[in-house]
Amino acid sequence: MITSIVLIRTSTDRIPEIARQIAELDGVSEVYSVTGAHDLIAIVRVARHDDLAEVIPGRISKVPGVESTETHIAFRAYSQHDLEAAFAIGLDS
């Protein structure tokens, strides 16, 4: 599974509507409304790198009100669950 983080700038008067539209797209697992230079952050999860082109420029960028996107592809994921499992290796409960 390939995960990418997509930073999105939108029309500021339509952020909630745009976020809902993006969240409904295939390949988009989550959308966050955020502070800072971008209005939304979308998490995109796909099976192949080629699928990113279909989801991001092919779907997200075409949602009315999306002004620009910046995509970051994740190399590796770390989570609290992963850290707890790593620290528990070799320990007897």
C-alpha cells in the first residue's frame, strides 16, 4: 500500500464542502481541515504508484474550488502501535 499526504489549497469560503467532496473520492482515506499555509490535508492510499496520478491530479485537483495541491509520498509509516510492539519484543508479560 502506498500512502501519500496531499496538502491542498482551496477557496476559503467553501472548505467544508470541498473537504466532503474529496473525502468521498476513491483512494482518499481521510481529509483534515488544518491551519497554516494549506486549507486541507488528504491522506491517499493506493496499491500502485501509477494510481496516485489517477487520484490526485485526476480526481482531487478536479474538485471545484481546489486551487493547488502539493503531494508527499510516505517512505515508511510509524505509529504508536508499531512503537509499542517494537519495545515489547523479547519481554515476557
